[in-house]
Amino acid sequence: MSDTTWPDERRAAPKPSGAPSGGWTPYPADGGPKPHLDRAHLHRLYREMLRIRRFEARCVELYQAQKIRGFLHLYDGEEAVAVGVMAALEPRDAVVATYREHGQALARGVPMAPLMAEMLGKVEGCCRGRGGSMHLFDRSRRFYGGNAIVGGGLPLAAGIALADQRLRPGAVTACFFGEGAVGEGAFHETMNLAELWRLPLLFVCENNLYAMGVPLANSDAETDLWRKAAAYRMPAERVDGMDPVQVEAAARRAVARIRAGVGPFFLEVRTYRFRAHSMFDTQAYRSRDEIDNWRHRDPLERLRSWMLANHQLSDAEVTAIDQEVAREIDAAVAFAEAGTLEPVEDLERFVLMDAVVQDDVREVP
């Protein structure tokens, strides 16, 4: 484990400090399969992270205008995690997300227009406006939703992986969860069963230092969370979650191992959210200096700077990509605002199942 820029959470200080910026290279230092870093792939990583960042920035505006209601948990700063992991997955794989899942849904390929319509509670949304920000779902892309309960997606992921193990050999289930979930009983039960049954399950722990407002050092005696996998004899790795290339490389190593049929893998991705836990959070638990210090490691800015310096991206291309993403977001907002609210007479629909639906595993190759 060579991540030397991560703060020492075991100090007596009540809050972890920010990490220094330091130099950066997109090539992981460790061995194993690496992403094919041609120009097109680098552009894709950058564009996908920018889409997530700008999508959420517009969501903040819509929330402040009271067009988005309820809770809103932003992924700002963590984009490299979703983009890196999704790049290692295939259409046949499944994804189980948390309630901070806008970035995961976009990176998985869920179209932006129905996502934005869902945020606004419109029938044209991916869940007919019934899920909202915390419960995005797309069966056609095997994106099995945001889960509002901390750790609630873990048993679900185990069930999907068990079914795929028998019905869709070779498919992998990636389960995202925050570091706060490792204290839940569901986490330990799922880890145990996953290793016991050799389930094709990738555990992706998005460690952003704070479970809501509680610093990791104040809630866990062992703050190197990847070590918890040893209790279940499960292989594990930690990776810099502010670097999409290193995340993708680690995810590819893990997924290749899982596809080989040798069992699950635990990936601790160390990241940081630049915004509050939710729009209702005053962030009294951390300082402005800490946030600003972490912003020096912004995955979007670091990748863009490196690409510009190494002639993998031009100023003109930066502008073109920015304009392309802006047009996509404007179109998504227009689609959402032109959408319709569900008729009152349909509000009791879906409380009970209309009919039994037989899932055909041949739908996803």
C-alpha cells in the first residue's frame, strides 16, 4: 500500500486534516493490468467526470429554485470513483449504488434527460418521478438503484451476485457504499457470505472521511478499512480515489480476478466530497481550510492539467467539450421541465404488483 498522501486518521486530533497536493501521474506505480490510455480514453474519462460535475451544479440551481425537492446528496469531488469503476465493467455486470448516486448513474450510461426528469419528480423520469435523487434505477442497464438506508444495498448486491453466479456466469456485481456502512451489521453479514459462497461481487467502499458529520477516526478503531476484509479472508486493495486512472486500474485488476471465479474483492477508494453531506448540512464538523486543501487534488482539474501539459488535450478541445456538456445539460433540463407530473389517480399504482414479470437473463449479454 503506497498511498503516502492520505492523512493519518489515527492521530489524537478530533478531525482528520486535508492531504497535500503533490505531483501526479496517470500511470499507476503497481503491477497488474492497466487501462489503455490512448487519447480517446483520456478524453472519455475527462468528459464523464465533467458531465457529473456540471449535472450536479445545475441540480443545485434547481434545488435552490425549489424545482427539486426532498434530499440532495452531491458527488462533487468523488467523480473519479464512479468513472473509474464503471470503465472496468461490462453491460452484463450489475451495479448497486448508494443515495449519493447521480455520478454512478451517469457513468453507468443512464441517459441524462430521464435522470434530470426524475430529479424534478416527472413521469418521464427513470422511475416515473417516484424515486427522486436518492432512488435512481435503470433495469435495462442493470443499475439497481440508489439505496437510502446506509448499507442497505449490500445484501441486495449479494443476492444479485448469487443469482448471476447461477444464471449469468462471468457477470460481476459492483456494490458502492460509504465508509459509514462498514459499521453496519449488513456489511459484515454480506462480506461473510460473499467470501463463503465465492460470489462475483466487487465491494467498492467510497471512503470520503466522514459518515455524515462524524470523522472516520471518531467512529472506527481501524481506519485502514481495506484491512477489514482480512477478517473474511477476502483480498483487498486501497487506491487514490482522486485519480480516475488509478481507480480504473484497480477496478480492472479486481474485476479480472472476480471473473476468474475465485470470489469477491474489497476495494477501498479514498476520496473526498467537496460539498456538504446534503443540502441541509451546515458542515460545522470540518474547516474551510481542509476543504480548500483537498480541492488542490480535484480529480477533474488534475486530469485536465496533466492532459494539457502532455499534449493530450488542447485549449480548443477543452472549450468544445465544455460546450458539448453544457448543451446536453440544457437539453436535459428542458426535457425535465417540459415533463408531466403523475396523475393523482395513479398514485396508488405500484403499491402492489400488477403482474409477475419473468426476468430473461438473455436480455443482457
